[in-house]
Amino acid sequence: MKLAIVRQKYTPYGGAERFVQRALEALVERGVEVEVIARRWAETATGVRCDPFYLGRLWRDTGFARCVRKVIDAGCYDLVQSHERIPGCHVYRAGDGVHATWLELRSATQNPVQRLAARLQPWHRYTLAAEAAMFRHPALRAVICNARMVKEDIERRFPETAGKLHVIHNGVDLDCFHPGLRAEFRRPLREKVSAGGTAPVILFVGSGYARKGVATLIEALACMKTRDAEVWVVGRDSHPDHYLRQARRLGVSGRVRLLGPQTDVRPYYAAADVFCLPTLYDPFPNAALEAFACGLPVVTTTTCGAAELVADGDNGWVVVPNDPAALGLRLDEACAGMASQPRCDAMRGTVLGLDWNVLAGQLTNLYRDLL
């Protein structure tokens, strides 16, 4: 079986890219011949480069899509699985969810001028058209949804996909992420950043702070009764100073740490007591799985696919997005039950069925069924 996987570029900080890389490793072990079609792919030796010149993201996406279609039209692959919205591929992994849904959810937080600008922006219009054409294309044989939330959303918007939708959750490396990391990293990292040994640490991991709710998290911190709690933010954003100014305005700047992107996030999970992702829209974040695997309770929103793993008050809490008061209340509850070893083991139990071998087996079975 020869499989092509399409993704524009690999970055070690991206959840989707890490999913692809680990899935490739597991599939190759099962005898599947895999090639990557990408602009840049840092960690695989077998690939086809599609990197036409571009200026701006509209040109970037249209040029890449044309290049990919030329490669797959040559007929060298049994199956082509795309992680980009490109009509004509056999399999689409909806790791980014539904763009139309994201725009709707975001519009609720925007003023009229911002909503109008979004509707008129050429890139959004192209992405919406490409998404619709892809779901309706006769070559599409399967859609891999990483959460039931995504599956139900696609079914509602594109009824013609009925029978093509398969829920295969993201996987997590249970050998890499585990509660034992606390003994190795917790004290050294807390001492390094002068956090002390008892202050509750609420960890956020993700890039793109606006979409993933960092502003809501900082406001929730200001609402909390747990006055020594800290928020640690790990990830990349174009405007981090905006959030530092917000923290100063709310009087919590001394308890908010913007730590930037980290190639190894394990010490931060080990040093934390709670994981929080108050995202406006996130199909199924790897960071939530990693947090569970490390023994942390997860506090997230109803518009996050990982919410389907959360049992309120048991292994975390789910709140509506953009509600700092409700989020602060749940974070107070989470901080009140500081992590113990039995509690960490219970959190980890949430993801014991989601290791990479299970994921690779599900993917391989799907490919064989399609062939």
C-alpha cells in the first residue's frame, strides 16, 4: 500500500504536525509505504516537495493546492490523505474542524466592522469555497474526524458526506507523557522560575492566544478566590504584549507567565496542577491528551472536542467559552484538589485507550477498507 499525506509544512510546535509525524512512524512499522507532499517537512526522509513561490496566505494556499493536484494526478499513490482543504483527495483529515463554524463562533466576539471585514477577506472566501468543494467532490471517500463534535458539525453542514465520516481521535505517547515526570521536573522547574512549591499552577499550552482563550483565562485568574494561583502560558503568539498589558490592567501581572514556545513541554506539565484550555474553537487538541496522560485535570470549553473526554468534577470541568466568572469558579475547584499520586493515576486513565499503536491500527484498517 502506498499512501501520500499532504500537509503544507511541519513545525515541532504544531499539534496537527506532531500527529502526522507520529502516525507516519506507526504506519511505516506496519508496512505501509508513506510519502509526504509538503512545502517543508523537517523530520521525514521520504517526501515530495511542493513549494511554489507565493506572497500572502491566499496565494500560498491556492499555489500549494495546484501543485499537490499535479502530483496526485500522476497516479503514483493508492490513497492520498490531505490535512489541507484540497478538493480531489481520497481522504481528508478534518484536524482543523470546519472553517465555517470557526468563523461563526469568532463573529460572536467581534464588532460589526470586524465581522464585515472577515466576510469580505479573500482568504476566508477562498477557504470556505475550497472546504465546500472538497466535501462535495466525488473523489472523496473518507473523512477522518478527530472528535464527535467535528463529525456532527460536518454532517449538519454537508449531508452528502453521510457514510464517509469516521471518528479516530488523536493519539498520545503514553511512554513520553506520564505522572512520573513530576518527580523529575516539578521541583527544578518551579525553582528555576521562582514559583515556589505550593502555589497552584494553571497551565495553558497552545499557539494562537486569541482563538484559544488566553484573554479569558487571565480574566478568570483575576476572578478566582485562590489568590496565590499562577497561570503559565506555553506557546507561540504574534502579540504576546497584549496579554501582558491585560494582566497588568487586572492586577495579576505577577501571577501570569508567558513562557513562549517550548520544544519539550513535559517539564511544564510536571510542574503544573491544572491544565486549562478555554478555547473558542478547537477540534481535538493534543495538549489536552498530554495533560491527561501526565495526570492533570483538564478544564476546557463546550466548543473543544476534548470536552467529550471530560466528566465534570471527576477528571475536569467543561464551561461555555468567553465566561471568565464560570471558568474562575471551576479553576478554584480544580486548585482545591491539588494533585496526589492516586488522583494523577485517575486522570491518566482517561487516555489509556488512545496510544499511537491503537491509532495506527485504526488508520490502517480504514485504508484497507477503502482499497
